[in-house]
Amino acid sequence: MIIFASQNYLLVVEKNAKIYIAGHRGMVGSAIYRKLQKEGYNNIITRTSSELDLRVQSDVAVFFEQEKPEYVFLAAAKVGGIVANNTYRADFLYENLQIQNNIIHSSYVNGVKKLMFLGSSCIYPKLAPQPLKEDYLLTGPLEPTNEPYAIAKIAGIKMCDAYRAQYGCNYISVMPTNLYGYNDNYHPQNSHVLPALIRRFHEARINNAPDVTIWGTGTPKREFLFADDLAEACYYLMQNYNEEGLVNIGTGEDISIKDLALLIKDIIGYEGEIKFDTSKPDGTPRKLMDVSKLHSKGWHHKIELRDGIKLAYEDFLAHQANLVSN
């Protein structure tokens, strides 16, 4: 029997509601956890990957049947940089499909009131016009290097919409821009550009290196959102957004890689020279999210880039700097 979606959804997540955060130890999931705690929610369910393998359907089904969460933030995923995405293409497609399929279906079976699925800006076509509007989904070929991951995330969006259409589930999808912040990944090979630059300028400063070399010309532009701002947006949308489709989450502002490097250099206090290796590729010239839909719903970011990088660097010094070899 097909049941069509009702629009009479609850708009407020009750303070005593049972909330499951899938992926609570990652940068995004941990930010959502902090936000919920700050707002007075204390009935939060979590499981580490060693406690619950989200790729195993039967284990996820048992977990949902036993715990019966009322609300779900689906922030768990297999993630990595370009090299990992391109090398382990089958793993990225299979494991991400398994994780989201298991959680979304078990949420339906066990009567979850509302679910938020978190995707990525890589879902958009490689050559889509800028800024990236939600309507650009599936309008052109994807970036080949992370196509398996993007396809999995697109499937997650469509799965949420399908369960809404057929079963009346209040499942929503959000697509964050490039993120940084507390609990970020500073791995020397696998980290993204902003945390990578924080680590490299920090290493250069403590080692008195005369220069730091950055791939490309420095002209590509990228948008960055502090992860705690993302958590604020997710909390706001969980309370106020109940529609099919997806919502971009970002700042609506971007910066060139050169200017980003200069900003991080200044914050860290590195006094050497920045060099650009123009023999290396620049990548996509620009990736800016159109956030007019988000703004129309009443939410804007609060943490500006300079302030966010300062917070991220303080967190790096507190938790990561001792792991950096001199």
C-alpha cells in the first residue's frame, strides 16, 4: 500500500526526545552532538564503529529495534581525499550505500519521526554554473575522481525523497560546503586544503623553514564553513524544514587559495615566503554554493573565516600539534 506524504509534521524536536547521531565522533557528528548538548538535549544515542558496524544490515536493524530513536542525524560516511576516493572506488560506493540504506530503511521500519541526511557538495556536476544551486543536481557529468562517493550521496538524497513520497517519512537532506573546525583531519596526505595549510604553515614556523610551496597558481576559489556553524544550521533545519529535495549549507562567500594561504600564514605567525608550483594542477576554478534557499528559511552563518581559522588552529595546537614531527 502506498501512503503519500503528509505535510503535518512536527516542527519542534522535544527536549526529552531520543536522538541518534550516526557518526558522532567525526568532525560533523561531534559538532552536532555539542550543539544538542548546548540546547539541553540529554537523551542522545551514540555508537562507535567498533560497537555497531553500520554496513551490516542485520546489526543496524537490531540496534534500531532495541533503541527506537525518534530523530536521526545521518552524519556517518566513509570519507577521504582525492587519492583515497579514486583508489578505493568500489569501497566508497559500496560502504556508503550500505551505511545510508541501512539507517534510512531501519528508521522507516521503526517509526523515526524525522531524519536528516548529510551529503556533500561533490554531488553537483563538475561543470555546473556558479554558484551551485540545488536545481543543478543530475544536470551533468560528475567529477570522475570522486564519482562513486557522489553517486552514493545522490542515492541517499533520492532515497529520502522516495521514502517521503511512498511512506510519508519526514526525511530531509542537506549539502554542506567545504568544512573545517574542531576535530578536523590534519593527515599530511589525506586532509583537505584548509587543515592541510594549517599543518604546513605550523610545521614551517616551528622548523624555521624559509618557504612553503603550494600546488597550482593559487587562483582557484573555495568556500569554507566552520563545522559548528554547520551544526547550528542542521539544528535549525531539523526544527524548521520539512520539504523534499535538498538544502545547501554554506556561507555564500568564497576566497582564493592564495588569499587563504596568506590568511593562515598571518594567523599562525609564519614569516617565510609562499611559493606556488604552477606545474601542478589547479583543479576546479570555483566551487561556491548558492545558499539563497537556506537564507530564505531564516538561517545565516555566524563564524567568519578569520575567526574560524583561529579557533581551528587553537584546537590543532591543543590536540594535534604534538603529533606533528619536527
